[in-house]
Amino acid sequence: MALDPSPRRTLADLARGPLRAVPGDLPAAEARGLVRRAGVVGVWWEEGGEIAGVCTAERLAGLPPASPLGEALRGAPWCRAAAATPLEELLARWRQEPQLAVVLADPGGRPEGIADLAGAADALTRALALAEARLAGVMATVDEAVTVIDADEAVVGWNRRAEELYGVPAAEILGRPIRSVPVFGELAVTRVARDGGEVRDAFHRSAEGTYVLINARPIGAGGRPLGGVAAERDVTDLVALHQALARTSSQVREWEGKGQKTAEERGPFRRILGHNRALQKTIALARRVAPTAASVLLRGESGTGKELFAEAIHGASPRADGPFVALNCGAIPHALFESELFGYQPGAFTGADRRGRPGRLEAARGGTLFLDEVGDLLPDHQVKLLRVLQDGSFYRVGGDEPVRADVRVVAATHRDLEALVAEGRFREDLYYRLNVVALDVPPLRDRRDDLPELVYAFLQEFARLYGRRVTQVAPEVLSALVIHPWPGNVRELRNAVERLVVLAEGEVVTAENLPTLLRPPEGPGASPTGLLARLTDQTERDLIRKALGQCGGNMAQAARLLGVPRSTLYYKVRALGLAPRAPSET
């Protein structure tokens, strides 16, 4: 979020105008009348072709009525200053000469504005009131609990959501040290105010029985620490709900038939878990486009669930009774792509099936064809796909009879197709054919508020699969999972939870079940913010270097040794600036 820079920071911000030129012998009473009639804020006069003095309307009111201005204000301090003169410099001058009038001149040297200490104080008071009103509006509008502390850890900001979350009225906490309120435990806002740094989307137990996702950062100005601010989103109900669901998993299994019926009633999008706003916005758009025949382009990183969206769109479409056929464009060898997509006639090439074989387009007849990783298509394959989309028909390899393509196409990619089009690596006409409606599937790191729901859903799934009675996840484990960057997205999370279920020794998944790079810190003062938020970069480098050294630089073996997915290891290697050693020959 960006705010307009703080107002009243330079002479241009503080100077009032316009001013009126008058004779220096004009009596003060006449000058006051002129100011009122002309609607100006002050006057100025010359002597010998040079500016001799200036006076604001407020100061005119205190002069004897018959006194000529030049005589009454002779010797009164004033100076010229540039429009960009900073407030700090002006305040330093006013401390030395409180009566000093500072003139802002136009390019011709004529005064066009004036600032004095009284006017500056009035302007700064109005600016402070405006800033306070804006801050109060933000505090009252946001749906998070906002806490602001000063450098002494006294609470100076406490909004309505904070009152509701902690049951502490603002009148009882404002001005008091935040640690004097018994309801709080370890506080992220005091930690960032004291130590610096920043907390983003951290799973945090801020009070007994209260779980939040927190963002916190220090407040400072001019290199001087002034306190900290935290915004907390309450996820207590969500965590409690999933723990309760997990504890009653045996009953759920007994009612499996009824539960299956309920799941079916939720419709085709039931498998897409999460209540994150960005995700729900994508689901809502997918629901609207599903009943139409429009082509859909799903965009998002690998592992975000693009194929789930494609299946849901198919299930909510008039083609739901037809087949859903997927083709990974990046996994099919170049020489086999046409036969996979279009099929082939008997004897079309050496080694071909004597009976021929239908391709994916024919297999999806009356249903949906899902083209995954469509950004990996080679140029000549792009041309042939475009022809199918334009003509609605195609030819089998080795065939001379057109085959009608009765399919709806849903495509997906993790690539930046606009950049590929600009580089000439993806056809613009094909891009527009596929991109009738684009759906952006958010990465897991942008929907951390969905982590508890996803973790417990996968926990129940794998507990049933492996016949394990694993019903809960310890708070420090959930914290580590929430903070992890998840470069492999939901796919990586699902893999991690499966591993936790397999290794759990009782009903609760504990920190001992976590792989090395996810394990939270131990010992006095350890807080449930996860290892990745607390270990130094050097410690992580040492762990990874040691694993790579033992495995001869083999990333796959090193990932298994560390107990993390290979995608996570690649992510950490890049983030820490490590170059893996070349694999050994043996």
C-alpha cells in the first residue's frame, strides 16, 4: 500500500499566497482594507527598485492604523528561500528568529507566497489532523487486528478488530506497555520493534488459544526506531475446526456414504480447497465461464492445481457427461506429438498399429481436451493446433479424410505467454484463440491463510489411506508449514503431509517428524515461527553444502538425504547463491 508523501515538508507546501505590491508609505489601515478587498494574504513594497519588506495580513492587524508600512516594519526580518527548502531548515531559522518572514518568489523575483512561524504551525496542525483522520479510517476499515506501539512498547494504536480478537477495550490498553496486559504471550510486534526485520504471513500464537496470521514491521524515521506495527488475521476458528474434524475422523469414515453424498452436492469445484480471497475469486470466475463453450487459459505456477480447475470446469459444463482427456504438451516428444493429438491411420508409419489409433482429440469427442503446459508447444505444432481451433476439424496422421473436432479446449501454462508472443516464440493468433477467458491460479505462498485447511484435509486423506490414527498437528509444526515458501505449491505440501503421516508415531504430528529444513528451533526463547525464519543463512548453507558433498553434487540424492522435495532444495540453492557441484562419475 502506498500513501501520498507527508504534506507540509517544503516551503512550497507551507507558503501562502498571493501577495499584493503596495507603496511603502501606505498607512497600515489602508493596507488592511486592501488585503480584505483583494483577498490576498499579505503585501510587499519596494525601495529603489528592490524589495524592502513584506507583511502578512495577521501582522498588519497589530500595526498602528496611521503608520506607514515602511516605517512601521523597518528592520522587520525577512528572507527569500527556494521552493524546495525543507521544513527542517525553515524550523531552524525560526528557532533563531521567530518573527522571520520567508518569501517564495516567482521566476521574475516577485514575491508570490509567504510563510511565517504562526502560519506554518497552523498548516502543520491541519496536516497532522488530516494524517490522523486517514490513519483512523484505515484502522477502522481493515479486517485485521492492528496494533501500533511506540519505542517504549506502549500501545498507541488499537483498532476495533483488536478489541474483538483479544477482548481488551482500547481505553484499557492505549498508553500502557503492551507487556503489562496478561492476555499476551510472545509478541511479534515487540520483536520487530526491538530487533528490526519484518514478519510476513507468519502463523503465530499471540495469546493462549488464539492463532493468527501476522504481518509485522518496525516503524522508524531518519534511521531512528520509533516502534512497530502488526496486522493480525484471526484463524483460531479455522484451526480449531480442522483439529475437531481430524479428532473425529473415525466417525467420518463410518459416515463415509453420507459424507460422499454431501461432497457431491458441493458440485464439481468441491476438490479445490481453500477460502483465500484470490482463490475464491478465481473459482467464482471459473463457475461463470464453465457453462459456456469459451476456451479457457489457466495460468499459474506448477503444482498450484490447474488440472483440478480444468476438471471442475468440465464437470460444471454441458459436456460433463463426456470424457475429460488431458495432454501434457511439454512431456510428449516432438516426433510423437501429432500422432498423440490427431491419431494415425493403419500403416501410417513404421511401427504403427495395424488398426490405427485415435488421438486425444477423438478420445475427447463430446467432452473437454485439457492441454497442459501449452506454452511448451513448438512453432510447427502451434500452427497445427491453431488450424484445428479455427476449422473445427483435423486429419489423422497418414489420413486424407477430415475428422470433426467436437471438443472444448482448456489450456494451462506456467509461462509468460505475452513475453513469448513478444519474442516470436508463441503465435499471437493462437494466444488469442486460447485466451478467451484467463484464470489466474494463485501460488500457495500467496494464500497462506489456506494452509491449516489444506494441511488437515491432506492429514485426513493420508490417515485413511495408510490406516493411521493421526488426528492433530502441533502448533509449531503448523507454523513451520505456514512459513515455508512452497516453491512446489500444493503438490509439494501434499507430499510433505503424506511424509508426516507416515512418520508420525502417535495421534499428533510433532516437530520431530519434520524434515531438517522445516524443523522449528529448539531451546530457551524459541518461538513458533519455524526454522526458515530463524536459522541464519550460513547455517542453511552449511547443511546444504554438507549434503551435496556427501552425494557428490547429486541434487536428487541430496534432497532425499535432507528429507525435502527436490524443488525445495533447488529453491534454497538459488536463494542462498549456492552452485551445486558437478555429479561424480561413479
